[in-house]
Amino acid sequence: MSIVVQKFGGTSVGSIERIRAVAEIVAKTAAKGHQCVVVVSAMGKSTDQLVAMAKEISENPSPREMDMLLTTGEQVSIALLSMALQEKGLKARSMTGWQAGIETDHVHGKAMVRHVNTDAILNCLNRGEVVVVAGFQGLSPNSEITTLGRGGSDTTAVVLAAALKAEYCEIYTDVTGVFTADPRIVPSARKMEEISYEEMLELAHLGAGVLHPRSVEAALINQVDLIVRSSFVDEPGTWVKEESTMEQELNVRGIAHDLNVARIKVLGLPNHEHTLTRLFSLLADAHINVDIIVQSEHDQETIDVAFSVAENEGAEAERVLQSAKEELNFVKILAESGLAKVSAVGVGMMTKPGVAAKMFSCLSEAGVRVKMVSTSEIKISCVIDRELAKTAVQRLHTAFGLDGHEETASGKKN
Amino acid sequence: MSIVVQKFGGTSVGSIERIRAVAEIVAKTAAKGHQCVVVVSAMGKSTDQLVAMAKEISENPSPREMDMLLTTGEQVSIALLSMALQEKGLKARSMTGWQAGIETDHVHGKAMVRHVNTDAILNCLNRGEVVVVAGFQGLSPNSEITTLGRGGSDTTAVVLAAALKAEYCEIYTDVTGVFTADPRIVPSARKMEEISYEEMLELAHLGAGVLHPRSVEAALINQVDLIVRSSFVDEPGTWVKEESTMEQELNVRGIAHDLNVARIKVLGLPNHEHTLTRLFSLLADAHINVDIIVQSEHDQETIDVAFSVAENEGAEAERVLQSAKEELNFVKILAESGLAKVSAVGVGMMTKPGVAAKMFSCLSEAGVRVKMVSTSEIKISCVIDRELAKTAVQRLHTAFGLDGHEETASGKKN
């Protein structure tokens, strides 16, 4: 018998009705002869409610106590789902993170999984039980309850699938799969049948929002085959797996966008080896994530640096740098908000010449000015005006031949 | 330094505001130089909400999964209270039942505490931390999360106090102590300064409702000094401890009452050694708690049996017996609801002659007919008409010299 890991997010278990629907999906999988390990998140907005209570008590609650608090959300879900499975006549058993053998490091709020002791889960599976594991949580070496931070339940599912040598790992969510672009913006966007880890990683980082990059990384490292699919609609999802037949296909596989972008330009910095280190250390210390960085030499003595950040962190980034103006010794800062980032993603697109050229000409023809560019092996990103983002995504989707009719944006096959 | 265990029930931690108030009480205790172990229940009605969700999924949810579900309630409380303590500048650390070393048997939903491994708590206390422990929960020998059932958090506090050799154990609740009668019925009822375990046990069983009998038993067995006091009003409570100076005091210490009583009479049962065993086994199998039992021999061949039950279990008791009419071979059943039980309680009252006589004459003078009587070493209980219960309690309170003025029903010393 093969082991299948199935993960259901917060909206998928957001009500008693939804929990029953999830139990139905699990029951069908078990009926096919699979040994099922189910990972669930906290119900709907329950985590937000717990966070709100904590914030009422303390502006800056201790990470240890936050983990103690938040892990109750998943514990509620596993108990209720196990009851729902038992109500369907299945043998089911819930497990907290520590009961499931998920061992992490000491870092509360964003712990890394170090090892999974699969004994308890395997014992239950061998007794014919469905095991329902609380996502997002584990146990530190000194028996403290930890949480894995953002994307945590996806990560739990992937590491369990790896440790259990599961046949595959299903990530159930509220969309039907991974699309070539956001269907709300590009009506002709198609659901992909499969996508490589690397492409998924770029899409995840670029705001496609279906899978957290961290869980994709874990899947890549452990070579776990993922399926992203809907818990609301019964239809095939998108496989995320090692690239196979993809390279000879389209060079660009999807167009992603991120509407929450601001740009900060720091002009007239001294052209000195430590300048950039110090500048970005200051931002890192303030927990500001910098995305694209462009540096240009002004002359022998001075350089200009521009970088993009999430728009809501733009003001803070500016404040941090202004307060270090003396130390950094720059001339001035220019900040610009209201920007977006559009990206073309595809494994091996760099081996096909002309992708960048095609992207720029397409944007240019659409009257979209490119303000920053960043490239990697498998993606090109351009920062542009936010109000032109929708047009840009649509035009790029067409330009790279992604418009299609076999699978439409509704997610249903025609 | 002496260890003090403080327990706060659901209403005491029923809101963020209340949790802050509890933190204040704990902070004051710590400031006096005590090492504090705090046991908390789930917030207000949160356990009821969890039960309601489970019942929506299953009429008869698995006890194991119920424990998994319900223990989240206390886990939320310990995290929030620890945050509130930290916000006051105290070092505090929350612990689930298993982290606090509370080892139980295997019985989900009503586990018994078998042992407390105090290492983790003592380590924290020795580091100067306040330890906040989730009440009502423990860990079974095969690492399953268990709950202690009703009165569970009080029991957690008492067993921790015993294991830690605490100086005393404070039970904070929404009343200011133990009274000589219910102050809502007897305005002149006095708060007792102290009461013996045995008296408290009888009062607890008789519906005084302040402490669960089980926790009093645990305190008696382990000789833990308890204080029952209010988390809402700062005033001395009632000590529950080994009797000392009490015996030469009043022979009757308090008047308790229970308004939820029905009586079932089974007439014309065969006078056979197995008859009563079988009858009460049937009721026990149906989980019906029988209180007072009176048996009378009718003649050589037949007996009559009367017993009292909680009124809401009366119909079920009647149904169970009727369905076994053939086997039990009785003539008929008479059921009567609308009854109450009034009890006079006091250590050593049986060594003072005339307590029973005084009780009967007092009730008789008040026009109250006694329908059933039950006595123990330290109490006399009478089943009477419910509508006369208030009068009976008031008259008995006066007759036994309990009316007083030093401490009034408001709980404040004059």
C-alpha cells in the first residue's frame, strides 16, 4: 500500500460543513487503498482571532507563548476532522506536531524541521488508521512547542511526505491549480498540468500565492511530488515535480505579478566596498525584505543604488536610511510607490535567446515603461507602474503564446 | 522560599480584562517572595463552544478526540496569562499538562492523576519564573493527551500542590469563600474562616458548588491546605484543612441544599438477595447516579425500595426500571419530582446527641414533611418538597445557631 499525504488549508476546514467535505475527500482516497496522512491548518480565521487576543495583552508577546497559543488552532482542527472521519466509519487518530514526531530547532515562530520520527505515524497507518496531523507545529529539542511560521502547514505536509516516502503529497486549497497567469486578470489563463519545482519557486516568490516558497524548496530538496488542487471542486490539479518533458515545451511557462511594490533610490553614495554591505545590513536589521537591487556607478567617487521593497515597508525603509544619513554619507533619497512587478517564468528560458528582448518589446509596444529589471536562470522581472500591470500581464501572456483554450480560467476542462 | 499554587477558574479568566486582573493577583503573590505555580481553566464558555462544535460533527464523539479538542481551551489560557505576566515584568512560562509532568492513566475524559514529575516545574521556579500550568489535562503512559473530567482544574491544582510540597493551594473562584448556607437564600449566612476536608466534602457533594468533591478528596489524602477565595474581590477566603479547633465549636457547621431532586419508589419487589444488586446495576449501567436509598420490608416475601436521583435523570431511571419490569418482578413504580434535599453538616455532630432530633423538630415546626432521610458521620440529609426548601434552610440555619453578624453574606467583615 502506498502512503499519500493530503494537506488542507484554513479555508478548506473553515466550518463544520467544510470539515465534513474534507472527511469525504479523505475517505475516497482511503477507499482507493491508500494509507492516508492528513495535515490540516487552523480553521478559517481562528489564528487571526488568537493573534488579536495576544495583541490585546501585549504589543510584543513572547514568541514562545505565541507558539503555545497559536498551536491550539490546528489542534482543534485535527480533533474535529478525526471525529468527522470516525463518523464516516473510518479509523482515524489525530496527532499534534510533537505526537507526530516532528522535531524542530529552537526558534519559536519560525522553527525549521530537523527530523521526523515516523514511528508513531507508521504504527497507526499499519493498524489501518488515517492519521490526522496538526500542521505548522513541532517540538524543539528541549520539549518546547514550536511553530514553523508562514507556509507552515504546507511545509509540514512536504516533510512528512518525504520522511514517510509517500507516493505523493496533495496540497488542497481554494484554487484548482497553478495558472499561467492570475485568471482574474487574464481570462484566457490556463491551468498547468505540471510545473517544475524551480518554476513553482519563482511563481511562489512572485506572488502567485498558491504554495509557500518554503514548502516548494522542501519538496525540491526531498524530491516530493506535489499536486496543488481544490478542496471545493473535484478536478485534476497541477503537479509540481522534477522537470521532465517540459524543456522542449514553452520557454515561458507563466506570467506572475506582484502589485505591492515601491522603489527607493539612494543617490550619491560613496563608492566604497563597505557601502552596500552597511546599507543592506541596516535594512535587514529592521526586517525589511529587499527584492530587486540595481546599482549604478555615478562616477569614480559615488554610486547610486535603487531597490524595490513591499510598498507597506517603503516608508520604514526610507526612515531607516534617513536616520543613518550621516554614516552612509549619501546625497539624497527618492522614494516611489504605486509600482508593480511583472515576471515571465520558465525553466530553460535563458537557453532560448530573445526572451528578454521579447518581453521588453512587448511592454514597450503596450506603452509600459520598465523601471527596474531583474533576471535569474528561469525568470525575468520588470518593475512598472501599478496601473499598467494588468495590461502588461495580459499582453505578456499573449506574447509568450500562453493563451489557450483546452483548460480555461474557470479551471474546468472544456 | 515557599511554593504557592493558585488556581483560577473559567470566569476568573473569562476575558482579556480578567486575565490582566489575575496577572495582578499573581504578581502580588510573587512580590511577597513566594514561588508561584498558577493553574488555569479554559476561558469562560470556550469549552462549551468546543463541545458544541464536536456535537455538530458527531453525537457521540470519541473520548480521545474530545480530549484532543478540549485541552486547547486551557492551552489558550496559559499562553495569554503568561503574556500578561510578562507584560507586568515577571518571568513567566506556560506549560501544558504533559510539559508540567502530570501523568495520568489511560481513561480519556476522566483520567486519574497517577504521578507528577515535578522536574520541569521546579527547574523553572528555581530560575525565578512563574509557572502557568494548563488545568484539567495530563498525559497517559502511551503519550496520549487526557483530561481529568469534571472538577479537573481544581484537581490539577491540588495534586501539583501536593507534589511540590506547596505551603498552600489557593482556589480562586467567583465567590468569596464557603458559607454556612447559600447567601442568596439565607441573608444571615456567614462565610466560614475554616472548614475541615470532611465537612467540605459533604458540602461539595451536597451542591455547595464551590469546590469539586474530587479535588477536596485529593486535598484530604495529600493533606494540602486549601483556601477558597474570590478573584474579583480582595478579601480573606475560607481555609479548607485538617480539623483542629473546630470540634469544640458548633456541632453543625453549615446547611446545604440541592434543588434538583426526584424520588422513585419501586413497590413490591421480591425479597431476594439479588434484587437490589440487579436493580442498582441496571441504573448504574444507564449512568444514573442514585443518591439516597431507603429500603423497607413489606412482608416476608416483598420489599419496597425508594431512592433519590437528580430530577433530570428521573424519567430515564423510571424508563430503565419499567423496561426490566419482568426481570425485577415488582408490582409498580411511583415517581415524584419537585423535591429538594436539605442537609446539616458538621464534623463530630454525631457525637453530639440530639442533632437529628433537632433537625426533625425544626422542620416539623416549619410545616415541612420529611420524605427521605440519610445520615453519615458528619451530616444529616432530608428530602422535602422543593417549594419548602428555602424556608427549611433558613429555619435550620437559625435553629443550629449559624446566624451571625461578624461576617455577613456580602462576604465583607463588618
